[in-house]
Amino acid sequence: MTSHAAVPRTASPPPGPQIHDRHPLALALFGLTLVSGLIDAVSYLGLGHVFTANMTGNVVVIAFALAGAPGFSVTGSLTSLAAFLLGALLAGRLAVRGPGSRRPARLGTVFALEAALYGVAAAVVFVRDTDGPAQYAVIALLALAMGIRNGTVRSLGVPDLTTTVLTLTLTGLAADSRLAGGTAVRQRRKILSVVTMLAGAVPGAVLVLHGQTAWALVASAVLAGGTLLVHRG
């Protein structure tokens, strides 16, 4: 009798729920993707070329700064990385490994906390603008919110709705297309993810470039809060 050695298993998120694009959870995640566009505009254009959601870009920005490229901040990017990791750690602590019936309560907490952090960031900008220590405080608040959200959305595992990173979404859009010999699985969802990110980034950029960074953060807080209502609906 032949024995087989046990193959070690690596930890990975649970299989994502197969939900349609009009499901309340999917609509809430589309809403958060819209918010990501706003936050990317605020952080990159208004906070010294720092990313608070896209940590791949942040690592590259740190490299640029270390190489002496003007306009980039090692301190700002490291602040963002640290706060993001703290947020992801908190998301892991909040994650529910038990019955799925407890998941809505956790999501409600995360959505409300994200909206609150944006609200606090907006208040800081209204009072102190984004100069000096206030800039790093806002970076930390936004990155913390994004870390909590990313950790939570990752645990949900909803296909093609990461809410912050579009690289894999765009890869799937091309690689799974009929032109590539695929079945164009979830093609509409992938396109909607890209469109909603753009729909948030454009007005966010306009607000920041016209000196209305605080109002861009207010809009982010309102929209993040709206996702809570959509999800509960």
C-alpha cells in the first residue's frame, strides 16, 4: 500500500461569493471603488505624491524619493505604509471566521469606521490645511481607513471587486476576453470597476486642483457612509 505525504496547505482567502452586480454587497463595493478614486486624487495630488490605497505605487514612490527624485517624500510614504499595515492588521482582528450570518455586522462596522476616518481627515484639513504635521496626520488617517477596507474586502473574496487595485481586473478583462479565446467571464463587472474608479478620480482631482481638498474628503465620507445604507438595504 502506497502512502502519500501530506501536502502542506497555504492560507488563502475563502472562495468568493458568486453574487450578481446588483446585489447589495456588489453595489456597496462599487461605491467603495468610487471612493478609492477620490482618495487617490486627494493623496497623490494633495498630500505630496503619496499613495494611501495603492501600496505597490507607494513602494515605488519610496524608491523614487531615495533616488533623489524631486517631489516625493520618504517620510510621507512610510507613514502611509505603516498606517495601512496597521489598518490591515485591525481588519484581520475584526475578521469573522465563523458563520456567515455574522458577516453583515462586521461589514457595517468597517464601512462606518472608514466613513468616520475620512470625516476626521476632512476636519483636520478644514482646521489646519495640509501643511506640516497635519499632512502626515491626514495621510495616516486615509491609509488606516484603506488598510482596514482592503483587509476586509480581501476576506470577502468577491471576484473582480477589490475596490482599490485594478491591475488584475484589467489583466482579466484582456486575458479572459473572447478576442483572447476566453469566455469574457464577469466582463461587465470588470468594466464597471474601472469606470467607477475613474468616476471618483476625476471629480476628486478637480476638487484638489481647485484647493478644495477638504470637500473631496467630505464627499468620500458621505459616499463611504452611503455604502453602509446600500449594504443594509
